[in-house]
Amino acid sequence: MSAGATGTPESTLPADSTSPVFGHAAKKYFAFDPSYINLNHGSYGSVPLPVLEACDKIGREQDACPDKFYRLLLIPRLEAARSQLATFVGAATDEVVFVPNATHGINTVLRNFIWHADDVIVGMSTTYGSISKAMQYIADVPPHPTLSIFQLTFPTTHSTIIDKFCKHIKDIPRKNGQKIVAIIDSIVSNPGVKLPWQEMVKVCKEFGIWSVIDGAHSIGQELNLNLKDADPDFWVSNCHKWLFCKRGCAILYAPKKNQHIIRTTLPTSHNYKSIYLSKKSSTADFVNQFDWTGTIDFTSYLSVIHAFEFREMLGGEQRINDYCHHLALEGGKCLAEVLKTYVMDDNGELVLNMVNVKLPLDDVQWTTELNDLIDKRLLEKWNIYAAHFYHDDKWWTRCSAQIWNEIGDFEYLGHAFLDICTEIHHSLQQHS
């Protein structure tokens, strides 16, 4: 494989791919089963064929001469990918590092804090499951910092969230030397709603609280990210979701002023330096530690370059997100009309490219069995999928709008859910 001036492989994009049509015509750029309708891009991401082809070439290059690749070529390419991501999110190159996924990144931050008994971890009732469990684990082991859960119920508004968050922070009892760390979603997973996280970061600063932003869904879905201006203490986002990179690929942002907190990677890198055995701070080794935490397949990290190329071919960030955002709003209305229910956020303030619609399962409690049944029917009978969840004693679906979707996909999903919900109601009546 030849390389350009930056040391990155040449583009694999077709030369004539300009201004492509979105909708079902865009499926040609992906490896989907032609009969499958994907309205759940937000969960696992979807890798474009040009990116997959580039990744295959990178994999073959690794195995053609592993020593040359890992010893001479890898680090310059990682730096090029980090540099492009850093520019994209408004950060310095040496403030951004790769991690496998957002869960890994948030855990890295949380487990690097030195906890004390009087410390407090602020989470939310809507915090992603594995992150909630990580918080609980830290509270479960000595010295047992306290958990403080901020309750969020939707529908609501950004102004209400900010007011209630401010009150919640004020109500936390304070002690001298106490550390408070708040885990804040930029975009909640379920429901799929955007939070006013930049304003919540300002609240944290006002009260002297650490802010850790779980931006799992942000990069590629939130336009004009500028982390330098937003100034969170830490920020993590998946690149394999809305940015079209290969799974798993995420970035961890730690501004220089906070890099002293991150003493070690998970697992600990051979570039780790003990502050007790060395007179120098390990801050300068922040990037070096994350560059190599053991032998892995780095293809997903290097796919960043090709994902950006693909997005440029599609017409850029604004064009992609304009289509997806408009489709999310209109698709949500269509789905609600078919289901004879309603969208969670009728004014669209909380909607980016995911929309939440109530399912017609009134007075039906959540159970694992019902959740699994919905999975099975959607995938095996209707060959479609959208996320579904239980919130505020109601069943909802979260639909991810992407460039390959059209309004008819939402209508089809509506008929699938009507059929499934009817089956559930009949089954419950027979067993009552």
C-alpha cells in the first residue's frame, strides 16, 4: 500500500462519488442485507463499504510485515488520525487519545480519581447502564464515596433540566476537602435526547465540581463541537457510531490542565511512570501511554482518516446532519401517526438525529421477556430494528435517522410495532 505525505494510506473512495443522493439510494455505500431496514444506527454504528475496504487494506499491510507496521508506521498514523479528530472537536492534538469505546473511556477517568470517603459521584437516572454500574462499583469498594442521582424524566425542556441540575448540585452537603464528580450525558442513550451539557458544565464550574461528559453519541451528530470553549474536565465520544468509523473506536479528551488526573491507562501501559519513583510528573506521557496499551488491532483507530474522507464525499457534516435531523423530526411524526401515539419531544428541542415515539403498550409493565419478544419479532418477522425502552412507566421506541433511511421506513416500523403490540396485549389478556 502506498502512502501520502502524511504517512496515511491513499484514499479508496471512487473518484466520481460527488453529491450522492440520500435515502435508499445511499444503501449502496453500506453492507446491509438488501431487505433489512436499519433504524438503529445509534447502537452499534454502520461502517461504509469504502471504510471497510480501507480497513481490509490496513489489515493486510499489518500482516505483510508486522514489525515494520508496529515499529515504524503505526505511531505516525495514529498521530495523523488524532490530529484530524482534535481539529474536528476543537481541541489540541495532545489532548485527545484513542480508547476502544465510550464505556472504556469513562471508566478510565473514574478509576483514575483518588477517591475518599467524603467524595460524591453525581450520576443521572438516565445514565447509560454500564456507566451506572461503574459508578456503583466505585461506591461499593473502600473508601466508599457517595452516589447522588439526579432524576431526569422526559418530556422536559433544557431550561428545566438546568434549573433542576443546579438545585441538585446546591443540595449536596459540602465538607472540607471534598471532591464531587458529575457524569453528564451530552446525548442520552435512552431516551435519545440531547441535554444542555455545555450549560451543565458551567454549573459544575460555578460550584467547583469535576465534569465528565459521556458524549457517546456526540461526534458526528453534534455539529460545531468546540471543546476548548465548552471546557469540560473530561469528554469521551464513540467514533464508530455517528462518525462511520470501524468498531470499536472512541476518543478521550483531557485538557492539559487535567491530564495529571489520568495517571494510568486501562490496562496500564508500559509507558506508565510512577510519580513516586520519578521526579517528573507523568502528565507529559499522557499521549504516549494511550498509544500502546498492548497488542491490539489498531485498524479501527486508523479508520478515522477514511471515515472523514467518506463524509466529505457525502457533502460534509452540515449536509449529512441536515438530512438526518429533518428525517428524525418528520419520521417521528409519521411513526406517531401510524401508532396513534405521540413523540416524546413535540417541539424538537431535544432532537438531533434520534427521535423517541411512545409505543401503544399502555398499562404493560416492563419485563425482560417482553423486551426480548420485541427484539425477536422485529428482527425475525419484520426484518427491521429500532431501539425500544421503558421510561416514566411507558414503552418507547428510539429511531436513529441516517442517510440511507426514508420516511417509508418509519411507516413500516409503525406497522411492525402495531402487530407486535397487538400480540403482546392478546397474550397478556389470555394469561390474566
